[in-house]
Amino acid sequence: MAVACKTRQVFGILSIGLFLFLVSAGAFAQKAAKQMSALQTSDAMLAAAKGEIQEVTIGALEKMLKANRDMALIDVRTRREISVVGGTIGVHQNQNIPRGWLEFRIGDAVRNKDTPIVVYCGTNQRSPLAARTLMKMGYTNVSNYAGGFFEWRKAGLPVEVGDKAPETALFSKPVKVADNVWSAIGATAPGTYENGGHNNNLSFIITTDGVVVVNAGDNYQLASALHDEIKKITKQKVKFVVLENGQGHAALGSSYWKEQGAKIIAHEDAVHELKERGLDILARMKRRMREKAAKTELVMPDIIFAKEHIIELGGTRIELRNLGPAHSPGDIVTWLPKSRLVISGDVAFHQRLLPLFGHTDTKTWLETWKIFEGLKAKIIIPGHGKATTYDQVTKYTQDYLVYLRAKIGKLIEDGGGLKEAYLIDQSPYSHLPTFRQLAKRNAGHVFRAMEFE
């Protein structure tokens, strides 16, 4: 009797177990069916989108980009993805609006709904959906580049990368510009988490008695990474760090260099800028760089000068000069008379559209330019972009300022207003990085200034 009872208990337990198994298997099957249904739905959505949109080939896209400087090429991948997989298409019309933010940000990027727009991604899955979305929003000239970034890169066409030296905090490693002069060229884009805040040039001069660094860098970590590269090239200690102005990417790395025993040198106007706005500049950098901002603190320069400061080091004469007002408070140039090389800082631009800030006086900048021209430099390391010649920086600094001021002057003479200033034709400079972000803002700044000249 006891055996029979135990047998019924065992069978009962087995029955319950079998029941639970069948329920679980059924639930699993239902879940799998739902997933398959969702997969089929996404495939159907993608197929439907492709049936409604217009696609362009790589050849057609190349022609469009050459023929239309005002078109918009939109990479709908995430910034993280772009950084990890090796960049984005390197043309001035290109901009990044992640697919998840497209509906919210497209209005700021493309104001005229008839503007030609081409969207792309990496594997042609998000961009067809993005193209259809823009069409539904009323944009009338939308295409999808189906080949995407990977086809473009494989074809050897221009690519812009977020980081050329991923193994270091630097955007790119130092390159030799002249005898004993090196520069780590920063990104032409604004400072970002991905490029480590390295969007300006960090240069250094090696002498037999020490090293002079020009620009402290955007943060402690970036300054340390630059120092690591310097130590690979020379055993000489860094004795001086020169701040080309009071901007964050020139000055905030000073806390690292002071720890190394270097003396920080800056113009008095740059020091005033750091005292007045330094904590705000530091706070913005910390929000942008997050953990990469660790150990960065605001410190003040040790040596402050008004017009000129001379460094005689290891038989090398290095002249720090304030030539007059230019782009930013405290702008200086670092002049090496023997080699006729100048580290111009933001007095001269050539590979990005120069930005005009509230404190920038374009009229006095042009007066300062005449003194800069008098240096007769053979090699120029600008604040941003590769080392170049006087002709190049003249074209994109002096000539741009003259061009824009002439256009604004004519507009004011004809009774035009600020609204018309934003529409002034600046297309000769539209191939430059940051054109989309800065051109209209620059026109507005010049208009407001020239109204009262």
C-alpha cells in the first residue's frame, strides 16, 4: 500500500514537471514566434522604405558634392559608432545627426525644405528609413546613398576620423615641421570627447638646454599624453609652456605642466580672461570630457608680459610677441627668427573657417595682420591645421575678413538689416570645415560691429 502511494506521488510529481515543461516550451515558442514576426516586420518596413525613396550611387554622390556646395550629406550613425569604425565621409557638406535624433535636429541643420539631402549609414539599414522620414516631414529633395560609409572608404575617397591616434589621448601624434620644431596637429572639428579635446595644435621647440611647449592643452590627460610623446623624441626637460591665448584648449592643461616644474607664460590679456572666465571654461570642459577631465584644475601663469617676452634657451632665441588684437584676448605669436618660423596661434587660419567671437574686432585684426605680414615667415604653424605658407593663411584669414567686411559694408550702405546679413554669399569658403556652424554667425557678428564703426 505504501509502495503504491509513493508510486502515485512520483507520477504526480512527474506530471506536474511535464506540465510545467510544456507550459515553458509553449511560452518559449510564442516568444520565438513574436521575435520572428518582429524580424519579418522590420524587414518589411525596410523593404517598403526602399520602395519609396530615391537612391544614388557613389559616382552620382561624388558629382553632387562637387556641383552643390550647399547640399546636406547626413550620416545617421551614432557618434560612438563613427569613432569606433573609423570615421565619416570627409567633405564639408557632411554632418552627423544620429537616426534617433533626426526628427528633432534636422530643422537646425537644413532650414530650406527644398535643399538637396543625401542620407547614409554603414550597412544601408537605417538610412532608407531616415530618407523616408525626411520625405514625410516635407523635405522635397531627399536621396539615400545605399553604398554607405564602408563603400566610400573602400574606394579611397576622403574620410574624416574622430581620432588618428586611438592609443593615446592625442588626436594625432607630433610630426616634425622643421629642425627641432614639432607639432601635434589637432582636429579641425570642435573639441569633443572623442578627440580628447585636441582640436588645436600643440607644438614644441627642442633646444640643447630644454624644451618650450606652445599650448598647455585642453586638459591634464591631454598634456600628459603630449609629454609622453616629447619624451620619446628628447631627454630634455620641458622648461616653459607658452599659452597662445586664454582659451581652454590653450590653457587648461597647465596644471599638469606645473606639476612637472615648467613655467607657464602668457600675455596679460589672456591672464585676465582666465581670471574672469576660467572657472566657467573649466566647468564646460569637464561636462564635455567627463572622466577624461580628471585632475584638471585652473592655474594661473607664472610669467606675464604685455608686449614681448624673449626666451634664450640652449642657443635658441624664441620671441613671444603680441602683435595687436586678433581672434582672442591675449593672442600671441611664437617667432623663431633664425629659422623664420612662426607658431601663429589664432592670429592665422587656413584649414577651417575662422570663428568670430563677441570680443573679436575684425577691423583691428586686419591692422594686426600687416604687422604679422612684416615677419616674412617661411613656415607658419597656425592655431589649427597643418603647417603652411603665408599665402595660404592670407587667403583664409586676411582675405576672408576683407571679403566679409566688404559684403557687410555694401549691405549696410544699401539699407539692409541683420536678417539679410545672414544670407550673404560666403560660398568661396564653404568647403572649409565648420562653415555650416560659423558662416552665418560670423556675418551677424560683423554686421553688428560695422553698424557702429
